[in-house]
Amino acid sequence: MSSLTLDRSRYDADLLARVAAGWQRLADDERHGVRGAAHVAGDLAALEAPPALLALAAHVVQDEVHHLEVCARVLDELEPGARPAPRIELALGGARGSAANEAALARRLVADFALGKPVTAAAFAAARARVREPLFAWAYTELLHDETRHATFGAKAAAWVIRHWSARQRQALWTDCLTASATVGESFLRDAEAESLGLLPGDVDRTLPRWIIPHLTPLGLQARPANTQALVH
């Protein structure tokens, strides 16, 4: 693990602080991801999802916890002793599935996982290609490793949730999720120096990679032709 240490003396304190601030934002996002994945698992259980699907949901929760641990490792190298070990509080469960809860779960699975995770994966891959320190290359590899599987989980779980929906309900879900995915996400000023060290790039490509499209097909959701070029590459 010696290659995963950071020689802070090689870098300006302001540069390290900028990179640390970016990783703190990422850690906050991953903590939110832990809670979100736990709620998804609880909602699927409330809807009496099959055990195989619940096992996948539980694995996603474990992955998100690991992602938070990765962020904590990086932050500890950037600012040793500045932060306590991450504390995670999970609250599983919810009311037995109603139509409203079913619709909210379907939206989360499609927008946050099936559509959102490929974008996150692209950002992590772009960051890994730019960094020069082994610590950050390792961290982005760890974060990137699970995102594709999380996207396919979202599509598979959503397909189960909406298995009895009408074509009209499915199209409304698709439109709603595409609109949400097109507007969600923060943009930050570019910081080429910090990005070359380990900061997540500020210019995240939010178009969908083509590999996710076959996993969306079982949902019965199709992008409108006018949206295809803008949303897919």
C-alpha cells in the first residue's frame, strides 16, 4: 500500500486544499449514495421484490459504503488527521408499497441508477485518465469499478417495479427521468492543475453511452428520435 500514499511536500498547500475540497464534495455525494441505496433496498423489500433482486440491492449498498471508505482514504492522505472515520447511519424500510411509492421508486431507479450511473462512470474514467498520482488512479478505479453494475441493477430493478404498468405510464416515467437527468448536476470552474493531480473534472459529459441502451429496452422505454443525438453517444 506504500504506492497509495501521497507525498504532500511535493505540492503547494493551496493546490492540496483545492483537491481536498473536491474530494470532500465527492465523499458527501457517496454518503448520500449510501443512504439512497439503502432506501432503494428497503423500498424493494416493502414491495416484496424477489430475493435475487434484494441480494443485488444489498450488494449496491455495500459498494456505496466501500466508495465512502475510498474517499476517506484519499482525504486522510490529503489532510492527515483532519477528519474522523466516516460514520454511516442506515434506515431501511418504508410503508408497504403504494402506487405513489412504486412510482417514486421507479423514478429513482431509472434516473439515479440506470441513467445517472453511466454519467458518473464517464466522469470517473475521465478523471483517472488525467491524474498523475497512483493514489488517485487507484481511488478512481475503485469508484469506477461498480458504476456499470449499479446502472444495470437500476434498469433491472425498475423493470420489475413497473412490470404491470401500461405503455402510457412507462412513457410518462421515461419523459420524467430524461428531463431530470438532463437538469441534475453541478458544474464547476475548470482547474486543470488540480485535475491533473486528482480533482474530478469540472466538465462532466452528461450524454449517455450506448452500452446502457440494451439494458433500458426491457423497461419498454424508448428515447424520442429528437432526443437521441443529444442524450446518447
